[in-house]
Amino acid sequence: MEFFPTFPLSFFDECPAIFFRCNQHGISREFSFLTPSVKKVFGISTDFFLNNPKLFFQKIYPEDQDKFLRSMATYSSLPLNIQLDYRIMGDGGRVVWVQENSILTSSTHSEGIFCQGVIFEIFHYQKMQEELQRWDRQLESLTCSLPDIIVRADRKKRLLYLNRSWDGLAPVLPEQYFGKRFVDVGVPQSIAELFEAKIHDVYQTFQSSKVEVSCSTQGELRLLEVRFCPEFDEHRIVLNVLLVCRDITEVRTAELACKESDEKFRQLAETIDSVLWIWDKQLEKIIYVSPAYERLWGGKSSQLLQNPFAWLALVVPDDRNRVEHLFIRRIGGDGLDIEYRIFNANHETRWIHNRTFPMKDSSGVINRVIGIAQDVTDRKKWEEERIKGAKLESLGLLAGGLAHDFNNLLTAILGQLSLAKYSLEPESSLYVRISEAEKASERAQDIASQLLTFSKGGVPIKKVVSLKDFLEDNVRLVLTGSNLKPVFRIPGDLWMVNVDVGQICQVIHNLVINARQAMPNGGECLVEACNVIEDINAETLNVGDLGSSMSRRYICLSIRDFGVGISNENLQKIFDPYFTTKATGSGLGLATSYSIVKNHGGVIWVESELGRGSAFFIKIPAVIEEKENLECRDFPTTFGHGKILIMDDEIQIRKVLGEMVEVCGYSYQTVPNGEEALEVFRHAQTAGSPFSAVILDLTIPGGLGGKDVMGQLLKMDPQVKAIVASGYSHDPVLANYRDYGFKGRVAKPFNLADLSIVLNEVLQC
């Protein structure tokens, strides 16, 4: 049988294919015919192959020689058509791909196999195959390196491809999955049915789709996102469907955590009173603002999201330029910390403390800013009150110092006046004039006492007095220069009271000032007082417990105005410290009055009606004592004998005290400080002529004062009789003198009679 017909040799000279006839003996080919084109492919002339039967096999690429021999050895049934691709080594080591098409038949002339055929050079075709294989390997490498599971399925839902990521679900070899259904490779029935339904939809709609499914992997529940994507041919016909399965367990977990975090942030932001807002630097806009903005500012949050600077319109004009400049300049920087005022929805001025905190991305660049705007109005008011309190404290220190010096001067003045009166007849005109001077000095004493009350308040230093004697004078003093007329309704038989005159005068001043301010257009201020006897114990006025010290007999004082009145809301806070409805008020007047009255065992309350006026009432325990007994205390009622030690840093006081003590029948010795007082007292004891009593000034600048000296004296003589004297009439040592070992006290200023009484009481005890 001839593989090719007989052609003239000129035909084969021009043909690029190699035509041959040969006998095949193992690796030898004994060519009987070989066309000249063999030289073009092998680079060797025809004669070499004809004379060397093994040369052809030797020119086959070593890796393809076994394949060539196996093909030639398949001759169990002849004739046999062979098509074989293999490589040969051409001229200069060039590798050439060829395809051999030959017919193997039995040889009739010799042993072996007769072979005839044609060999074509297939260089370009093979290069294309190699390129395709290379791309296949790269694609396989890519799909195998992906964490996603890649599946290819055909129209019949059969598996054509699985990448290696499938091994995470169930290890399957290619021969085990190819042509199988999903359920055959371990996919649960419900999920397999879902996948096949989705594949069917892709073939019908030509559209991609996705689903999320849960599956168990190595005992752990995982969430997969599965995308179904069509593979088209050149005619847009769906050939296959690709399934891309991605494990989104961590993503969903993170999303849920983020959602929970966002929800917690939202709940926090919507609960707190502060405004939380977030600024996106790239967008240059506010992307979130909490509901507190609408409550605090009164504006709409939606407006702020559209215009991030809308809130500036509500900033007080005096602050606006400063705030706008700082906000624009520093919003994207390291942070902003600023306080300013706004007008809220009720047109009230509120103080805002605004702080910002930059948020940075992974590269350290600021991409967002979180802001917190807090209403600090109450804190600002507290700071203002604290500053005001500090100023009042400084003023109080000044007032206390002035009062102390004032009382020292008045002590010298009253002492001299008392001594002058003592040497005169009561009927003389000079006696009368000195008495008037004493009254003026006592008025000055009341002013000094008020200064001390303003300075420190404290426990009252009481004495029995007639309220009527100083009530009218003090009311008129406060109303001097105003268009308010005082009207008094005070009975002549008003009971006496045991009070600190200076403190009670301060209460009267505060209440009258209140009435004056309530009637700016003038009118009458009604001042009334009366004696009251309670038939039952305590609470007829329903204003709280009057205490066990409250007598059944008391006087009731009221100061009434006919002004604007006080609202019910403000009535509940009228005695609170720092509460005031006046722009220039301190809020301390009524609170101080409340404290003073309470320290006197009394009560104070207010009744008011809007548009009708207000009335303040004071109840103070009464003292039943004959007025005549109180008015006969100009001169000593008793005289004594003995020696008195006087300690005071003021020389005028030492001098006048010495003269007053001498008038009372005593001798005396004076010292300017505590150190000398201790030395003199010790010397007198050692000499056997101790002092009968000691008068100690409480405050000695730069030295030992009365309290410290008293402590040393008690060590020398536990029975020492000492009297404490002070211009600070509200000092706790003066109020509780017995606690410090003193037997008596005398508050400056005092007259001859006051000193005589104290000396007599101390020396008689």
C-alpha cells in the first residue's frame, strides 16, 4: 500500500514536508526514500540519513525518544496509522517540533516493519500549545493561591473544576469530582439544591447572583458568600457557571461588632447631655451630630449636616469671630479646646465648652475629628460665685480688721467718756453732752459689730436690750436718700430680747434693703413688732421646729413692702446661699439673715403675693426684765480691792483700762504683750503678791495673744481668774470663753459700768 503516489522529484524539492519510506528496526530506520526537505528541518543532507540508519533516532529530542519508541512498538494489528508529535534537534542545537503521520505495515522483503509517511514542522502550532499550557498553569496557580473556593459547573450541574481551596471543606481529587454533582462531593442536600437552583437561574437570566450559606468546616460553623457568574462564548451563550465561594465569617463578625459598637455609641450619644459630633476632613463636613444639639442649641441637626458652620449663627456676637477663627484654623489639627457663649432656643445665654479629638488612619494622617460640646453654664456660675466669694472673703478680712481697730478706738473713747461722767453731777450740762457722745459712740459700736458680722458671722455675743431702742434708727438709716417712707407700729411695752445687736441690725438692714429694691417708684415700708404668748408648745406658724430654747414668750417683728412680690418658684429658694434675682446682687443677704436668726434661737419666713408685695417675719425669744434695771448701768454698782494685770498692745487702751480699774477700787499693772504678761505674773506669784485677776487682749500682733497666754497661766495657777477682751466680738474664743479657761469676757468697746460688772462677777466666783 502506498502512502503517497509517485511524484516527480522536482515536486519534493519544493515541498517543505519530509516524505519517507523505511524499514523500522527498533531505533534504526533504513530509509529507502527520503526527500531533500530533510536538510531544511534537520540541517543534514539526505545521504547522511540513508547511510546511517540510527541517525534519525539520535536526532529525536532525548525526552521524546521513549514516546517515539512506544508508538513504533504498537504493531499488534497492522496496518496501523500513527500520528505523533515530538521534538527533534536541528542544525546548531535548534529544537524543532514536528508531527509525523505514517502507516505501519508488515515488511514483505525483510524483518521489521515497513513504514512510510510524512513529517511536518509544527513550530508555531506547538508554541501556541505551550503558551496555552503556560496560561493554564498560571491560572491554576492563581486559583489555587486564592482563599476563595472556585467551582466550575455545566448546564447539567456537573462539576468541571474545583480549586485546591475546596480541600478546606472536603479533600477531593480531580478524578473524584469531575462530572459529579455537588451532593456527591459532600455538600449538604439543602445547600446542593440551592446551588443547583442558582446555576439554573444564571443559565436562564444570564445574570450573576449571590447567596450566603452556613456550613460546618472541621467542626466549626462558617459563613460563606457564594457568587454565581456566567461564562460566555463568543456568541454570548452561557457555557458554564463559575461559583466563587468566600468565607465571610470574620467579616460578618467584625460587621456585627462594629454595628454593636455603633449602637452603643448611638445610645451613649443620645443619652448624655453633651453634644457629640464627627467631622470628616476629606469631605469637609459634619457627618454625625447627636440629638443633644437640638436640645442645647435649639437648631435642627439636619441643618448642621448640610451646613457645618450653621451653629456659629447662635454664638454670641462678641464671641463669634474668635470662635470661627479658631475653629476653621484648628479643626483639622491637633485639637481644639475653647469656651464661648450661645443663645439657645429660649433666648437664654449658655456657656459652651467645646473640645475636639483628632482620629488618625493607619498611616498617622488625621482623617476625622470627634468633637464634644458641653453646657458648662452651671460651672461658670459656680466659678463666678467662687470668685465673688473670694472677693467677699477679702472684703470681710478688711472689714474685720477695720472693726477691730475701730472697736479699740471706741474702747478708749467710751472709757474716757465714762470716766468723765463719773466725776460730774448728772444735772450738769456737760454730763448731758457726754451722755450724747456716749450714745453716738454706741451707734458707732453697732456699725463695727455689723462689720464683724459681715466679716465672719459666728456665734452671737448677746446682751439684753430693747428692740425698740435701735429698730427705728436702723430702718431710717437704710432708707435715707430713698423715696420710701417708713411706717412704724411698735408698742411701748415691747418685751426685751437677748441678742447680738450688731447681728440683728444687719438682719434689719438686709430686709429693709429688700423692701427698698422691691419698690423702685417709692411707697411705704411698714415695720411692725408685737409681744406674743404661745398657749401650746411650738408650731402655730407651721414654719419648723423652734427648738427647745424657744420661750413661750417672744416678740414678732415684720417688715412689709407693697412692691412686685415674689413668685412661688423663687419663694422656695429665697434663703438659699447665692440665690438672687438681681443682676448686681450677691445672693448672701437673706441667707446671712436666716443664719443669724437661727443662731438666736428664732425663725424667719416670708409671705408674698405677686403684684401685692412681700412681708418678712422674725420670731425671737423674749426676756422679761425690768427696763429700769438695764438703764442704770452708767457707773460701777460695786467696788472691790486687789491687783489687776492688764495686757493690751494699744497704749491708749492700757491707759484707760488702768484708770477704769482704779475707779473700781483696784490697783493695776499693764503690759503690751504676752511674753511680758507671763513674766510679770510669774514674778508676782514668786514674790507672794499674786494678781487678783488678769485682763487679756485676745489678739496681739506678732506675739502671744490672750488664748495662748491663758494656756500658760493655767499651768502656773489652775485657779487663775482671767477675763478675755477683744475687738473681734465674734471670735469663737469670746463666745465660748469658759472652754478656754477664762472666767469672764468683755467685748470691745465697753464702758466703766460694763467693766465693773465683769470684774465683780469674776472676783466673786
